[in-house]
Amino acid sequence: MKSAFRFSVLVAAAIALVAASPARAATEIAWWHAMSGELGRQLEKLAADFNATQAEYRIVPSFKGNYTETVTAAIFAFRSRGQPAIVQVNEIATATMMAAKGATYPVFELMRDEAEAFSPTAYLPAVAGYYTDIAGNMLSFPFNASTPILYYNKDLFRAAGLDPDVAPKTWPEVGAAAKRLRAAGAACGFTTAWPSWIHIENFSAFHNLPIATKANGLGGLDAVLTFNNPLTVRNIAQLADWQTTKVFDYSGRATSAEPRFPKGECGIFIGSSATRADIRANSKFEIGYGMLPYWPDVEGAPQNTIIGGATLWVLRDRPRDEYKGVAKFFAFLSRPEVQASWHQNTGYLPITRAAFDLARAQGFYDRNPGMAISIEQITLKMPTENSKGLRLGSFVLIRDVIDDELEQAFSGRKSAQVALDSAIERGNRLLRQFERANPDR
């Protein structure tokens, strides 16, 4: 009896000791990102939601500035061995990240090593294709993806005698509508954001034209730019001609054009699908939506557009436990309900077909006209080598070159042909510099 009593006392003491001991701390996983404002709050909610599903890992988001500042901070941190496990990088820096030999942990390897379910076929092809290698292996995790769409002011359409329920589908239709808008008193017929992204990169993809050789650079660093073709020259020349009467009115680089549409200055605006929420919040008129325009005399057009946005890269030389958590976090982000919520709250594309189907089943697109257009547009047809995306070294710099030359054409200082020829020459010099700097790739 005494032995039994002593044993029960020891058991009770052991239980009390365990209860009094602090629980094992969750493994913290640093996630550096470039999202501020409402998008940043939605990102932090994703991390908090994942953290609430389990107790082993804790995702810790940190805002590091814009995309360039964020990736630069990660590179410097890697050199001092203080890098995060996850960093958000914009899509056109994919080639740069790939060139960081030994610094990145490809997502397909991570998910395989950690035995987490992962199949690139579950993701929308136009999204996954941007971040896969030539063998179809996904290198980074698609996160925030958008594509350009057309917005139009239904009130101005009515005032100009245009059908407010029909979006212009082709470039000739856009020009005709914009002329009517100008005649009715609009300050400008139409304007666009992100000049290179819309008028070179997506214009080429939508018409199944190459931007560069080697499958737009996905097939190797020795790619050569080729977008100075007759169709692209014709389109830029047409925009330059329309510029003279403000049927088209160039409004600057990046997002400079965006405020002009909610203010009612321009009846038509072509910009990112992810600006829809801001446009709705700041517009005092009824908004219509349409796909990116195309030239109707081009066989096979429209094809599909390509994406913008960013992706999540995993960096090496972090503790093994962190990578287990990263893999579980990516599996969480891929859940249809998580992706559908992110898509609906931010305006970014859902990265999986299942998330798109769920959002549709929930009646989201019925309640929010125009939200389905971006997904329908990037999935119009299976991507080709010309419409899968691009992977060109130093493309951040090349975009600046393209924007500079487009400005020369729109201002009338150069013809469209001369401007695009110059963009090709200058851009190819940057490609060759990148190739020489990365001889092992």
C-alpha cells in the first residue's frame, strides 16, 4: 500500500511538473513582403489565420518597402546570414532570383522534401507557367497575381450615345468609342497604366507573338528580344496617332494613369485587374468591365494574357524545422477556401481553378460584375511559348528602356518602328550583360 501510495505521489508530482513547465515555443518563420495599406492587412490576416490552425509554427510577416527594396533587403540579409525563410518578389525578377545560385530553395523541391501534397496542374496554367522551369517544375509559390483588363465609364458612354452594356472588344472599337467620348466632351478618350506590361508584354501574349526568343527567355539566358514586329509597330503607331487628338492620352509610367479614370477624365482605362477595388471606391459613376482589346485581323487572337504581381521565394540556409512550417503554410495558402477569400478581398486572381470554381459557386461573380473577366481572360486558351510568361534577365531595367522608347513614340519624337528598334537594341545589351554575369546558368 505504501509503495502504491508513493508511486501515485510521484506520478502526481510528475504531472504537476509537466503542467508547470512552459509549452514548447512555436518555430517562428520570417516572411518579408512588399504590401502596405489594406493589402498588407489582408496579408497579415493570412498569416494569422494559418497560425491559428496549429501551434507548431508561427509565420511572422514584415513589411520591407516596395518590391525592389524588399528583394534588396533579402539579398543583403543573406550575405550576413540573417535572411528570412520567405521573401515576396515581383514576377519580372524571376530570372534574377534564379541566378542567385544556391540562395533559393525551389518550391517543388521543398514540397517534395517535406511530403506536402503539391501539383502544378492544380494552379491556373497562366499563373503557374510564369514560375516554372522548362521541365514544368515550380520554382516559387504564386501569391498575388493580376492581369490587365478594360474599365469604362457607363455614364460617359450614355452621354456619348454609346451602349453602356457593351464593352469595346477590339482596338478599332476602342478607338471609335474614344472618338465619340472626346466629341461628347471627355478630356481624354482612353488611357492606360504600365506601358510596357500592357502594350508590349500583354499585347504580345494576347496576339500569340514572341517578346523574345527561347520561349521568352524561359528556355535560356541567351534569349534575344524580338517585339519590334509589324503588328506591335502598327499598334504603337496607332496609339501615337490617337495621342495627337487625345483619343488616347498617355498618362505616365507605372500607375500614374489610374487616378484619371475615377476622376471622370477618361472614359476608358486599361490597367491591372487588382485596381478594381480602388476604382470602385473612388468612382462616382457606374463602371463597366471588358477584356484587353485585340486586333481582329490577327489569326488566332485573342490568345491569353499574362500576369503581373509577385511570388513567394524560399531562401536556403534556414533551420530544417522552418522549412517544414513553410511547406505547411504553402499548403494552407493553396486551399480553395483560403484562395477564394484572398481573391475576393483583394481583387488578385485566385491561383487555383478550385478557388475560382468555389468563388463562382458562392455567387461572388454574380454579386460583383467584372471580377470574373480577369480569370476568363488568362484562361481563354492554353498558354503557348509566346503567352506563358517571360523570364528575361534585368527585366526591371528593360521595362524602363521600353517605357522610355514608348514615350518617344507617343510624343512624336520617334516613329513607332524607330522607337521599338531602339528598345530592342538597348534591351538586348542589358540581356547580354546579365548573361555574362551568370555564366553558370
